[in-house]
Amino acid sequence: MRRVKGIVINHDVPICTTEWSQVEQKQLEDALQRYPKGCESRWDKIAAAIPTKTKEQCQERIKKLVELTGY
């Protein structure tokens, strides 16, 4: 790990991408069930369950899936 402009970079974790693998999707689904709405720090916990994605990427993924499915 190294620090760049106050951000810790962990080279052991792959760089985040906008594409989602089946494994990442499953991790997201599992985390959503584990941390339901109302759970304190929900999105931080969800993102921690998916090492290759950020909190913002998880939120964006759900937003897009909701738009596509209408749920």
C-alpha cells in the first residue's frame, strides 16, 4: 500500500472497473440481503463486501438495475 494525496492505494486489490463480473454481482446481491435498508453505514458495508468496487460504484449499479427492472 502507498498513500497518494491522502488516498491509500492497495496494489493487492484490482483496479475498479465499471463492468461487473458474475462473482461481483453475486457479492452485491448477498451484501444487499445482509445489510437491508436502514442499516447503519449500509453502503460502506456493502462496498466492503465487494473488494473490487467502490461505494459509489455499488450505488450506481443498483440505480441502473432499478431503472432497467422498474423495481
